[in-house]
Amino acid sequence: MALRHQEPDRVPFDLAGTVTTGIHHIAYRNLLNYLGMPKDDIKIAEIHQQLAAVHEDVLQRLKVDFRPVYSKLPSGWRPKFEEDHKYTRFIDQWGIGWRKPKDGGLYYDLESHPFASFSTPEEVANYRVPDPADPARLEGVEEEARQLAESTGAALCLAGVSAGFMEMAYWLRGYENFFLDLAGDPKMAHAILDKTVEIKIKFWEMALSRFGDLIDVVVEADDFASQFGMIISPETYRKFIKPRQKELFGAIKKHSNAFICFHSCGSVHDIIPDLIEVGVDALNPVQVSAANMDSNKLKKEFGDALTFWGGGVDTQRVLNYGTPQQVKDEVKQRIDDLAPGGGFVFTPVHNVQADVPPENYMAMWEAWEEYGKY
């Protein structure tokens, strides 16, 4: 109902339904101890961000309305981790290198880019990647999804096979090189984006043709903005990205009736009409602390066409550094702004970071339970 812009009994609540609404494993362990639900078997659901796989009894305890569905790795491939005195490293399935500091490291950061030395579009076209439509990626996934749907009654969110296609472009090429391509070598930029969007389309066509009827929400992402504005101009977005989004989201809609939840950090205000036009149903994380991202203004401008999936409380200053009362006050404000008429899924702005006190997380949850009723 919320995604159809109707008012249900309460605002839906999300924790870990997507890889941008999750919780870091350190914060999760602290939360479990606070709730009196300690666990020895905390697993990592998303390796780069070190997000915890949240246990079903915890999801039930917190009345979470969503469950994630993940694809598997391609056949014959597993990450190999190497360590030295300073870092833990691995190369992912696309050939991108990552590292995490051994001393206090919280995440895996980019280290190497397989397209960095390429000078021609032909090199990009000839670069071999694992088959995104490899049947091994869906081995047992449909059965898991069906079991989740039947046992929990929650909405199922299917994650993609890779990061966003522009994000993948600068991960493969390197940030500086790819932004230079956008500005000065459009043939190279187009070649890389063609490669990365093809990966996505092939996967979605395979997965959704198999069990798209089970999936309520398809999760897509690409980071287009910073704290202060777009990292590429709206004109560059419309030239290089928007037509490919239209193709990608069209393929998703062709094979399922799922809502598309699209994640883009930062101040994306200037392209929200474009996102609606290409088929985005819900916007995450709704970074309310960024420029031109005031929750009240966003609801008035776009609330009739777009669901806001996030924005429940700021995660840069309030959820981690505020008092429990400050957390509750902001939650009430965001619900007042975003909930009327439906079109709001409550979750913080992006993942719950390692430094978030469990008292603050539960203050957020208690405020949602108090103020989130229609």
C-alpha cells in the first residue's frame, strides 16, 4: 500500500532489505547485546560494506517488513583473500581489487582497476567477465525466496548482480580516468557503460523471467551526487546515463511487476524528475542532510509520484552522535514530513554505521513505532 501511495496501518519499516539499508556487523553485535539477543554466528551479508546478515528472530522482534534475496556467485569462482602486515585483500569477480586495513578497518576500499591502462574501446569490449546469466547464480534462490515469502509474509527485495552501472564503470576504470572519459573521450565512456549495463540487463532478464512473480521490489543503485550537488552535471547524466537507465528499467518492468527501488546518495534533487520518468518507483537513501534534500520540500514536490525509502533519521550526525531524545525528535519530524498519503518506507539515511550506539538505534525504532501509525 505504501508503495502504491496509499496509507496502510503503519509506515513500513526496513532493516537489511537492501545493501544500503543494512547495519554494520559491529553495530549489529552491539545491538544484539543491548536487546539481550547475543549471537555467536554473525555472518557478513555484503562484504565491501561489512554489513551483517540480520537473523530472522531479530527481524521479527523489530517488525521488519522486508527480506533481502541475493543471487549466488558464478560457477567455479570464489574470492581469494590475501593478507600482509597491513591489509586484507581480494579481487572480485569483475577483476576489481579491494583492500581493508587489518588494524581497525571497517570496510573494503577500492585498490585496483582492470581498465586503468586501456586506451581503446576495443579493449573494453574484449574484456571477459563472468556470465551474468550463469544459472549457478540462481541455484536454490527461487526456493529460498518462496520459503521467505511463505514463512514471513514480508516483501521480498531482490538485489542485483553488481553495483550500479555507472559505479561499476568508475570501479573498473578508476574514478579519475572515467570522469576524464566522460569529459574528453566519449567513445571510451560509452564503451564502458555499454559493458556495465549489459551485465545488469542479462542478469535481470534471467532472474525475473525465472521467478519475477515472487519479487516485490527490485533494488538498483548508482551514486550520482555528493553532499553539495551532482558529481556529474545533469546534462552529462542525460547524455550518458539516462538512456541506459530507461533501457535497464524497461527490461526489469517487462519481466516483473516489481517496484524499482533506486539508491543514489547525496543531492540528487535536480534529476529526480528524470528518475521518475525512467521508471524509478522509490528513492533511497533520501539524504536529508545534503543540499536541496529537505524532506518536507521533497514530499511536496515529488510525493505524488515517488516513494521515499529512507530519510528516517540523519546518519551523519544524529543517529551516531545525537542523544536518544534528539534521535526521537528527528524521527518524528521525518515521519510528519514524509508519511502523509503513503509513499514512505522508514529506514535511516543509508546503512547503520559501526559507531551508532544501540540506545540510539532503539530510540529511533521506538519513535517509529510511536509516530509511524496512520
